[in-house]
Amino acid sequence: MLHPADAFTAYTLKRGEIIYYQSPFTLPLPSWMFVGVTDKISMEIDLLPLIGGFFEKPHLPVPSFNFRFHLLQQEKFLPSLAIETMYQHLWNQSLQANQENLLITREGNSFFLHLNMSWKFNSRFYTHLSTGISYTEKLYMTNNQNLLKKEVYYPKIWHPDINLSMDYRYKPWLSFHLTGSYGSTFVYLDNIPPKMQLTYGYRIAPFYKSKKSFFRNFRAEFIGFYIHLPDVDESINSIVPLFPYFYWQWNINKNPPEK
């Protein structure tokens, strides 16, 4: 998982490795996937907007791509380093959140550039730190209240981002995750920079000993989150860590290069 609990790590896939992610909330459309272009470059393909764009005017795929470039491997207390960037263009005004207490729309370009750092302290404990900047166009937010209505519109906004995360790999089939962030994130309410977010939960590999690759490579992440948007003084949350993502990882490179 390159973004455990909406964290930003400094790790990349090996060449030919693929991770396919599926959210049950986007079915029957696919969600997204990561591809190891080389051992040091991983590309994310956001399948939902690419395919879903055909169902809305102007009936074109929504460009949405993410790249991570591995720079350095950890050496003692010096962390592993990577540069991560993402670009997305929404052709029309798009609904990002529609809650009883919150409405968010966005249109146009969004972009972020982050420096990711990861430390492996032992076989079980990892921590990750990411910092950078993001840019978003035509961002509108309102608290949806009649008497105490607060709303804000950003034609263009540049925003600092910071993300701190910890992983504890308790068992081969179970790990725990905690992430705090300020600014743009990748998974939950993505490309919305003026926010504070806490995510926490666990990841399971229930069939990791199975002889069938479909089951052996299956993983599931269950997350709870709290997201606060100070501009409109509203929050959204899912306190119990039951918000699911399912994913599978394969290596399609049948003849990997010798090390």
C-alpha cells in the first residue's frame, strides 16, 4: 500500500508490479491502480474519473495522474526519500462533498508536489513524513446552513501541505496505521487543500497463505477519519474504522532483471 491510511510514503513498486484498488462505493466503476514503471518510478492511474468522465459532458476522460520518483534508500537514520506529484483537470464543476452540513465543488486544475520521507525502525515499525505544496482552482465550500451560513470561493489557491504517519505491522496478516495531515491528501476528500485530517485504522491480509493468487494477494484497509474545514467551520467523520478499500497486488514482469 503506497498510501496507507492516506499517508505519503517514500516507497515505490518494482518494475512490473501492479496494485489494483477497489472501493465498494464506486461500483460498478473501477477505482484506481498503481503501476511500477521502473524500480524507482511508480504511476497511479485514477480509473474512476478517466472512465466516469465519459458519462458527463463533455464526455471526455478526466485527466488524473500521479507519479512517485524514488530518490534515496534509507541509510541508518537518513530516511528513504521520494518526490511525489499529482495533476488533475476537471472539465466542469464537480461535486466533491455533499453532506447535510457541507457542500464542496471544484473545477479546473489541481496539482501537488511533495517530498516524502520514510523511516523503517525495525521489521514492524515505520514512520512517514511528507511536506510540500498544492494548487487548486475554482474551489467552493459552504456549510449548508441557512441562518449561520459560511461559504468561501477560491478562484485559485496555493496551500502548504504536511503529512505525518505511523505503521505498526503487528502480524503478517495485520497492521495498524495512524495519519495526521494539513492540506491536500490523496484518498479521502482529495485535492481539497484547506483542511485538517486525522485517519486511523488497520489493514488485513486474511488469505496470505492461500495457494490461489487471487486470495493470497488480496488486502483490505478499514479506516476511520475526522476531517475539519476551518474556512466554513464544519467537519465530516466516520469515527469507527470501517470505511473499506480492497486491493490486490501482482507482478506481471515474468522475467525480472537480476539484481
